[in-house]
Amino acid sequence: MKVPDTKGNKINAIIRACRIITRMNQANPDTPKSEALYYQMLSSYYTRLRNAHDEGGFIAAHTVFFPSEILYAMDIVPMHTEMTTWMMALFLGEQAEILSAGAELGLVPEICSPHRGLAGAFALGALPRPDAMLWSNLICDNTAKSGELIMELTKCPGFFLDHPFQRSEAEDKYLVSELEDMIDFLEEKSGQKMDWDKLSEIVQKMDHQMELLREIGELRKAVPSPFPNRGFLQLLTVDYLCPGQPEAIAYLETLRDELAEKVREGKGAVSPERFRLMTLFVPPMYLMGFLEKIGQEYGAVSVVEPLFTRWAEGKLDPSRPLESVARKTAMIPERRSMYGPLSQEVLQDLIDCAEQYKVDGAVYWAFMGCRHTCATVKLFKDLLNEVDVPVMTIDCDIVDPTINSEAEIREKMEQFFEMLEDR
Amino acid sequence: MVIDVTQTTAGQLKTLGRFRQINDTFPRTEQIREHKNQGKKVFGWLCTYVPEEIIHAAGILPVRVTGYSQEMELEDGNAYLYINNCSFSRSCLQMGLRGEYEFLDGMVAGSTCDGARRLFDLWQHYIKTPFYHILTVPRKYTEKAHGLYYQQVVQFKEHLEEFLSQKIADEQLRHSIEVYNQARVLLKQLYELRKADTPPISGAETMEVLNTSFHMPKETFNQWLKELLDELGKSSNRHQGRARLMVVGSVMNNPEFIKSIEAQRGLVVTDELCTSTRYWSDPVVLAEGQSPVKAISRRYLSNFPCARMVPSDERFRRILNLVKEFKVDGVVSQIIRYCVPYAHDLPLLRDRLKDIGVPMLALDVEYGTSGSGQIQTRVQAFLEMLEARKR
Ligand code: SF4
Ligand code: SF4
């Protein structure tokens, strides 16, 4: 397998797109301050990545839900692979090119598009060549299986982080030992040492970050709910890209304050608020603008995403940084709800969410590439129907816009709103 | 007498009929009914990372949960697991929802892949089996991973003991290891026969034997297999085909699929399936004075790996060894749609086979497929290509 020169990568284009959005936001006095901070965060993340090799930095590519706190503490430059592919899709509209490059490698369409796209992006040289590939089995077979092909494509060394499926003392210890082995691997490959004090600081900030995310979750319970539909992806990106980093904290603090003010003033994200929705799994990335628009038109707002934004309660302990990183991994909403046996606790939480957030209906984005989340469509539907919450399922692809058109999705959503209205 | 692989020897191999009968009647087999009639329990297990010896040592009959060995309507399976989970997991669930597995007293799975773990989740929710257990199966082979898996097997054993209100003694475990190891040795002997230029048993017939191996008591299976081996030793029938093939990929326990390849005179001599070679390949090695649970757990984690394990090199290494040992001309990869672990390995495996000059035919299939239609055309073209290479 041959890979072209990586000089022509698309990181510059992502940075340019962020700058354009920032300028547009600056020109619009109504844009919330948090929005500007978000794009600044993105822009500095990708600028650091772009400049890494010129500045003698070590780039570690990693898959989703990866404890990149460790990379920050070692002064290693992280490259979130799925997120970067999504960004390319979102800002640059280059899905077709990277997906077909993935297909050329021999990856069948049943492999989820973020991962087909990811391999395709590396094969095209659209991403910088990493100095190490880190990947894990959080939270699916696609993540678990993606690393080796990328190692082969980019000819870089790699480390697989094995997350135990359940929680027990032995399994928690195993995860910590996996993190230790990964640090050894990174120290050896990068020649950079782990800075334990820095990791403790990050853990402390991470604790604050989780608290902010929980507070934001609480504020969204208000009627009307203050958080706009387009914000969902942003809420995820913060932790995916910059966990425990000052930029993330600044964005979240500002966002929390803005939402608190809106709640005080009784202002909702949509006005009038007619339908409070639960979002199950993720809507297609390229539809964020559309969802915002249709939400405004119909007064529909996503108030809770149980699989993605429900952070577990609990504190981290900066004096035990590595155990805390492992513990945080277990507190991530996605890990709790989508990995591990489907416990009563998870099912109960779904029902609690519906009640606490006064949900009128739920939209399940059935992403055909994501097997384990589609496997719960029927079960979640049955449970939510028991508490009188209707569920609409939309088959989709989160990256590839050719699967279903905006018009089709609009029609389905309009029918759903009509049905909710009739109730 | 050398006969073409398209000609069945079923008429001549008397002992094969018994295996076939089990396959034809599964899951309502006489063996399972008899076992239940004696007041004993039957447990279902999913995936080869579930240590069967532990179940067997508790006096329970372990039965592998599979679909029928043919394609079936999956209405319920689709509704509950959605259409994007592999048709293997949907077939198993379909059978479970239809009550075909109502005789099960327990269901044991491993966290092997998304399809299997979600099947387990839904089974637990919608099909009321009295006992459930899922083991965390690490994806690595490091000593730490072995340590964790050992604890998982201990936990499983304790959970089972609690359910049965009865201890499972080391002596019973040793006995179960012996019984299962014997099956492994016998199956290896069967495979050894297939290394011959003209093997006495076809690939489809071998699959019939394997299919029964996890659907009936091992003690009887071993007895039957010994008799079959005796019979094969005396038989003068030998099979020949246009090319020697190896089948790799997702779970498959359907002799019809192999038959459809052999009907075109492609002689299937070996495989890397979790329903065949990967099921029996490694014995439990019990050292003097070693705890049997430790020996069992070590064997299950380090056995011929599934595509779920990391690094995949170990799987590839073993496949390439088999290619050499069995003098394989071409590899047929059959991957069930939405079987992600195997699909990801495909480009890497293809490259490795290419390096040693062995072509691969990659087929997208559904679980239980009989290999008709388009598959036949592609197999035909593949065989022609292999023949042309020989000329
Ligand atoms: S979309 Fe689903 S299958 Fe794909 S990486 Fe995410 S969790 Fe895994
Ligand atoms: S390995 Fe593949 S075929 Fe087997 S259960 Fe998992 S996804 Fe299905």
C-alpha cells in the first residue's frame, strides 16, 4: 500500500474555515461569545497540529474516546482521527473523495463511514503523517480494528489500548496498567517524558470541565430550553479535542454563563418552544445547519442526548492522576451507555432523562454503519413508549450525504412534528 | 478409487449419517432432549472465547448458539437487532425469539464483538433464560491480559456455582479438559487426512462433522468421530478437484456453502473459521500441579485468534502456515455483511497472501448462504484463474 506525500494535507483548509467563521461571527453582534471561543479553540488545535513537525513536535494520532489528557501532559501533539475526518467533511465537504479512497483500499461499505473515510484520508495524504498511532476498542469494533491499517498506511508505530468491557477492581487495574504501558511506549518513541505534575493539573481541570458539562446539562432542563440544536457537536468536540485544556474550560464557562442568563430571562433556543426532543445517537454532521433551521421553523429543540451528554456523577483525584484518567474514561457518557453490558442503570437513565427533561418525543438517528447503536433502536423505543414518549427512527449516515436527502429527512421530521402536535 | 469431489461419498461413509441427523434436527435433537429428560441442564454459549470446559465440568451440556445452517427469514431478528447487525447474530436472536432455544437453562457470551454483545443484551432483555453471564475478553495476549481473563473465568465459575448451589471441583475440570482435548486431537486427525493430495473426506463432509461437534455431548461425539476416522482409514475413496482451497472469514457452519464450491470441483482442504479450525486447534495444556482454571483460561485467550484480537499478525501468521501445510492454491474469504472485525482485516490479509503468491477471492455473504447464483459465478471464475496459473 502506497501513500502519497503528506505535504498536501487539509489541515490548513480547516484552519482557514475556522478563521472565516470567526470573522463572520465577529461581524455579527448577536453571536454569543462562546461561539467565538469555540472556533478559536478549533483553530488553535489545528494550528498546533499543522506546525507540529516544523517545530520538532511529536504527533500521536488517536481514535475517539481516547485519553488524550496523557498526550497533553507529555507535550505530544494529539490528532483526533475521527474528529478530523468529520471536520474535513463538515467544513470542506470532501466526503466523497475520502470515502472512495477508503473503498479503494478494500474497505467494504458496511464499515462505518468515519472509519472508511479515515483510512481514505490517510491513504490520500490528506492528514499529517503521525509519529505514532494510538487506538482502542472504545466503543466499537470499528475503532478497535482501525489502527493497524493506519499503521501500515503511514508506516508508523502504534499502541492499542485495551478497554475492559465491564467494571470491576481487576478491570479498572487492567486499564491503569494499559495506560502505563502506553506511556512507556510513548516515552520510548517520542523521547519525551511524562510530566506527572502537569497530568495532575489537567486532571484537576478535567474535574472542573465535567462539572461544567453537568451544569450545562442541568440548565437545559429549563422550559424553554436555552441550548440551540447546532450546539450538540460543539459540546462533544470540546472533550474529544481539548480535555482539561484552558481553551475548553474558557468555552464551557462562557457557555454556561450565557445559558444561565437565558434561563433567568426565560429565553429559549427556539421561540416559541413547541417540541422538546431527545436525540438518540448523533445526527448527520453535515445536517447541523439544517437541524437548526428546522428547529427554528417548528419550535423543536433537542434538550438531551442521553448517549452523549449525560456525564456520570463523581470526582477525580489529582493526587492519583493515572487512576483518575482511567476513572474519567468510565464516566464518559458514551462509554457508560454504549459500551459494556446494557445494564438496568443505563435503561433506567433513559427513562429518567425523558421525565427530567420533559421530553415530548425522541429522534433516533439510526446510522447504518454503527451496529451497536442500531441494535438498541427497538429496545429503547419499547422503553420510551412505556413512558409515553414516541420515537421516530431516521436511517442515515453521519458523514455521507448521499444516503438520504435533506428533503427526505425534512419530510420525516415534519410528519413527526405533526404527530406530536396531534397528541 | 479417486473420485471427483463433486461426487458424494455419503452413501459409503456410514458413520457420517449420524452427524448429519444431528444437523438436520438441531436444535430439537434427540441428544438434547435426552439430556433434559435426565433432569440435567443445557447452556447456550456464544463465540469461541467462552470456556466450555467450565460448563461441562458442572454437569451441564454446553450447546453453541447458532442459526440454522441455512439462510432464513429474519423478520424478528431484523426488528430487534436492526438490519445492520450481522445476519449471524440476527439468526440466533430470531431463533431465540421464536422459542427454538426454550430448552436453555443458561446463556453465556464473551465481549467479543459488537454483534455478539448486542445479541447477548437483547437475549437477556427479551428471552427469558434463567442464567446469564458475559465475560470480559481482553483483545490482547499480554501477561496482564491473561491475568484479567483468568479472573473473568474464575468469576464465571463462581457465578455458575452460586446458580447451581454446588461447587465445581478441580477433578471435574480435569476430566472435562480431557474430554475436550480428546475432541481436539480427533478433529486434528481428521484435518491431517485432508493434507493428502487426494483426501478421503471432502470439505463439505468435514463441515457436517464440525457442525455437530458443538451441538451434542462431547463424549458421544468423540466416540462417533473415532468410528468415522476408522472408517476413513479403511476407505479407498479419495477426492480430487481443480484446485485446493482454504475458506477464511466470519462464522459459518453451513455445509451447503462448501458443497457449492466443491460442486464446481474446488476442493476445500482447510479453513480458519471459528466453527472449525479455530474451534479445535489448540489444546488446553495442563502442567503438573497447575490449576485447571488457569490452564483453561490461558488456552481460550491464546487460541487461534479471531479477527477481534490485536495485533492481527498472529491470525495472519497462522493462516499463512495453514496455506503452506495444506498446500493451498487459493483462499476464499467469506465475510458476512456487517461483520466488522473480519471486514477490517481483509485488505491486510489480501496483501499478506499476495506476498506469498496466493490469490484470494473475497465474497460478501449472508450467514447460512448456500452459495448459489452470483457466488457460484465468482467461484467459477476464481477456479479458472487458479487453473490457468498452474498451466
Ligand atoms: S459511528 Fe459507531 S461504529 Fe462508527 S466509530 Fe462511532 S461508535 Fe463506532
Ligand atoms: S465476528 Fe462477525 S459474524 Fe461473528 S458475531 Fe461478530 S460480527 Fe457477527
